[in-house]
Amino acid sequence: MLVQIVFLQVLPHNREQFLQIALKNCGESLKEPGVLQFDLLEREDLPNSFCLYEVYRSQADLEAHRLTPHFDEWVKKGVPLLEGGRVRQLYHPL
């Protein structure tokens, strides 16, 4: 199992458009056979600060996710709405 956490900061005026695209990506990602969990979380004390919590069966499943049409749409339409870039961290359960 592999967990990826992606930290995202959204410009306030992009919030609604970001949520629409990000939630679509989450829903489509959950249909992938190698995706066990895919959540969009908003930080309670800092509006417009989000993270994606993604759980994959394997590294190969994460790589397969990055080849999907919905991921491509996320990169092209969602990422430009961010303030700064994405910060990705990978974790393995112990």
C-alpha cells in the first residue's frame, strides 16, 4: 500500500472552480481498481488550504492513475488555479 498526500493552496477567487474540478477528479479516481481512497480535505484553520489524501494498492497503481484522462484534466484545469505549486509526499504504512 502507498499513501500520497498532496498539499494545495488555492487563490480565493478560484475556489469554486477548483472545487468543481478537484471533486470530479476524486470521484473518477475512486473508480480506478488500484485506488483504495481518494479524499479532498480542507484545513480547518486556513481557508483555501487543501490536501488530497490518496491511497493506492501499489506504486504501479499510482503511476497508472497519472495516465488517466481525469488526472490529465486535473493537471490542465485544476493545477493552474493554485497559488504556487503542489507539494507531494509519499508514505508507506508500517
